[in-house]
Amino acid sequence: MPRTKEQYAEMRDTSNQKIRSAAIRLFAENGFATTSIDDIAEAAAMSKGMMYRHYKSKDALFSSLLEAAIEGNREIARRMESDGDPREILEGIAAEIYGDMTQGEDFTNLMMLMTQGLMLKSLPDCNALIELEIQAIEAGAKLIRRGQKMGVFGAGNPQEISVCFFSTVQGLVMLKSVLGEHFQMPSVEVMTAFL
């Protein structure tokens, strides 16, 4: 019995997710420059030809992964710029990060790769990511300032507090990557206690 369009679409999505997961892990572990398409194909358990059906090059694959991360940063900035309750917004973001950090390795690996790229400034599309990091920190500072005016956050320099929040997330990602099974993710309450 021939496959339906929906079945083919599901197979493509499954293959694409295997490629992305393998690439994120290998890029994070070995670095962008030393990871080859062959390495990713082998880790994803598919042929190199199948890889090229999904992505024209390693750079195109990385750009696709980075675009997903950039969109995640855009969404965080949009949420921080919304009119909602500042404490609920930050606690909601922290809860999502908690979920991402405790439900597998893809988020941690992608964040590690982005951290490496930001430090080395050598990965494709790095400038767009740097700009969005700056925007997210500034949006966080505005949200914190608004929360301070409403009395839901304590006193302090909003820019510094925002940097502290995002640095905490980066530090947790680094520790999880280094400590592996010995890492214990702090609760949302602990992650936001300094607010």
C-alpha cells in the first residue's frame, strides 16, 4: 500500500529531527569546525545523501539550528516586553528553562554551542545572536525596572539584575555540560530568588 503525503511528511520530520539532534550534540561536544557532515550522518544513522536532501551544507544546518535559537531569544525578548505581570513573566521564562534543562540534552548542547560561538565569534550568523542577546538583556532590564516600580522586585540596578539572570542561565548550562549526571538543576524559585 503506497504511503500518504502525511506519512512522507512525518518521515521527513523524523529524519530532520534526528539530524538536528545529532548535529547539536556533535557541534557542542567537538565544535563546529571539527564536526563533519559524515560525523552527523553517522550519528543520525542515515546516509550522507539523505543529509544533503535536508541541508545543502554544514553551514546551512548550523544556520538552521542557530535560527531556532535566535527565534527562542526573540520570543523571550517579546515576552519580557509584554504588559503582563513582571514576576509572572520572569518566573514563566525560568520555568521553561527549567523544563528544557531537565528534559534532555538538546537545549544544553545548543546553548553550549552558542556560548562557544559567542566567545570565539567564529561561528556563522554569530552577530545576529550577539545582537539578540543584547536585546534580551535590555528587555529584561526594562521588565525588572517596571517590576521594581510596581513593588514586585527588590531594589538594584535593573541592567545588572538582568545580566545576572541571563548569566545564571549560561552558568547552569555550563555546569550541566561539565557535571553531567552529577548536575542538579535548581528550582525556579531558586533561579529567581535574587529578584
